[in-house]
Amino acid sequence: MLAQNNRRRINGFTMLETIVALGVLSMFFGAITVILQTVLTNIGESRVRTTALSLAQTKMELIRNLPYASVGTSGGIPTGPIPQNEVVAVNGLDFTVTTSIIYIDDEFDGVAPADVTNADYKRARVEITWNGLYPSRVPITLVTNIAPKGIETVVGGGTLFIQVFDANGLPVSNATVKIDNAQVTPQIHTQTLTNANGLVILPGYPACVTCYRIEASKSGFSSSRTYATSELANPLQPDLTVLEGEVSQLSFAIDRVSSLVVNSVGSGPTYPPVSFVLFTLRGTKIIGYDALDEPVYKYTFSTNTGGGTVSIPALEWDSYMLDFSSSYHNLAGSNPIIPLALTAGTAVTVNVVAEPKTNRSLLLLVKNAAAELQASAAARLVNSGVSYDTTKYTAATGSADFGHVYFGGLTPGDYELTLTLSGYQDATASYSINSNRQETTIMNLSE
């Protein structure tokens, strides 16, 4: 019996040791597998990058071997036979080849506009990207300068001098500047990036009157562009004119986009959600005037609040109005107050109080001399001719209509308003109400 128990103990120890050994072997082979996968990935990426580098060098040699006058891209300035974008298949893998060739105004002899002969030489840039099993995490990029021996380039045309800055007037680097001109032969369709000073200086562009469409943009930023008179009778920034031997200057303001969430609710004290409140969101910036000399706003967007809320992304910094004129509701207050000031790169939520549509109403906003909203101010509105005498109170701090008071369903006529609030002088005003009206009243401290 003792011998049998010893054999069982020995067998038990052997099984435990076997399990531990298998675990160690599993960890070992797992580590070997990871190492092999890493090695194979590195080898694969290295082979693809070598192929891409060879392709970039071949493209660059092709550019260098062209006559200087022919060094350029199709649709670009300078113009030439090299495609700006093409896909080249090598060993079953597609490589995207992006080629940029521009004139350079070198600082050595001054820059435009002081330097009249400013197309000093050409700069070629070749970039290779690819997808597939081993996609490009960092593209292959080659850059070279090309100039005729011993002389400075002399070309016709004018110079584009484009500046891009943000809402604070600071330069925006690496902004994409897109340039299109379908009125010259060959047509120009090209783009480049602003430098660290937010500038793009491009010599050698053919002279042409109001025919260069210029657009500035950047990922996560707003955009700005010029407009043709066929789009807009009187644009503030018309398509650019380039004159022979002159510098054509243009500036754009772009910045990080913002977002707005609009919640629609009923009046207090419970402020229940109100669905499908239609409104038009309109900024104050204009891009020009139409044939009737009416302003054309850069941003006008109509929507509704669905189940009680709507999110509006990608808004440019601006001051925005919420227009309820086409709605089935009247605006009866908001927090924050309207118009809304959106700064660059912010997210703002606004609560609006929506009342059923009436043709005549008064929405009153009450502030003190320091422009601070006032709660609990008594607003008495009287029209003795129609026996109307109603007193309401401005809403409390933090509510959806803080500092507002709303009178709806009014009869046309002349009304007298009296405002009272502890610590302040009474304020009075007279209003002729024949439509929906919004007013702001200032209350002064008691002496």
C-alpha cells in the first residue's frame, strides 16, 4: 500500500511538472511567433519602401533630364508634361506618385514685390504613398532645386502673393491653397501649402483678368475662397486678376471650426422638451451682394430640433442668429442669449424656449448698466385701449430663458411697459406692436 501511494505521488509530481513545462514552452513559442511576425513585417515594409524609393528616384531623374523650359506639371505652374498625380503599379502593388513643381523666389536677391525678376529657379517635390499589406506610415519624399546654369530664370506672367491667417491675425502654416484657372491654355489646376509665415508666393502665372479661383483650407479648419461674378453679382473677394510683371495679393482668414447644440424647450417652470422646432441659423459674415444689392451670407442653414435637440458641426467663428420667422414657434427666450458668439474651436450648447406661433408678441431682455442679465424683474405691459394689463417676471438664473420675459398673442396696438426690480430705478418704455418684436431694456441702480 505504501509503495502504491509513493507511485501515485510520483505520478502526480510528473503531471504537474509536465503542465508547467508545457506552459513555459507555450510562452517560448508565443514569443518566437511574435518575433518572427515582427521580423517578417520589417522585412516586408523595408522591401516596399525600397521599391517606393527607387520609384521616387526614377521620377526625379526623369524631371532632372527634361529641358529646363519643360520642367513642370500638367495643370500647374510652371506647366509641363509631368502628371501631378498618378498611380504606378509595381510587383502587383499600387503606388500613388504626387509631383509638385513650383517657381521659387529666393531671398538671396530679395523677394516679391521688391524683386521684379522673382522666378529664380524651380523646385521639384516627389512624394510616394501606398496601401496594401504594408501601407506607408511615412511617405517617401524627395525634393530638388532645378535652375539653368549661370542665369536667373526670366519668365512672363505675374506673381501670386497669398496670405492665410487665423481669427487672431496669426499666420496659418500648412494650409492648402488651391488654384484653378480654366480660362488659360493649358488650364491650371494645382495646389500648394503655406509656409511657416502663412504665405504662398508663386511667380510665373499667366496674366488673366478675374479668372483665378483661389481657395484656402486646412483639416479641422474653416475654408475661404474667391467667387466669380457668375456666382455672385458683387463678391467681396472676386476671382483673382494677375497682371504681367506685377504682384497680385490676396488674404484669407480661416480657423478651427466650432459646433453648436440647440435644445428646444417649453416655458417654465418645468421647461419640457419641444420637438421639431424649425429655425434658420445665420452668421453675420457676408461673401458679397446679389443683383438686388442684398447681402449674401456665408453661412445660412435651416434645420429643426427633431426630438428636442439638434447638433450642428463645422461652424466658422462668427456671431449667429436663430431666425424663427418660418417656424411654427416663436422664440420666447434663450440661454445663452441670441445672437450667439462662437469663438474658434469651441463647442456651445444653447437652450431656446419655443412657444406656439403667434403673429404679435414681445420678447423682452432685461439687463443692468453692466450688461448683466436680471432675474425676477417685474414687467407690466399695458394697453388700455384693449383692456390688456399683464405682469410677468424675468426668468431665474440658469433657466432656459434667464433674464427674458415673453408676452404672446397680443392685439395690434400701442403698449406701455413698466419694469421694477429691488435696488433699481423703475424703467419705462412704449412699443407699437404689430408683429413679433424683440427688445432689450437697461435698468439703472437706485441712487
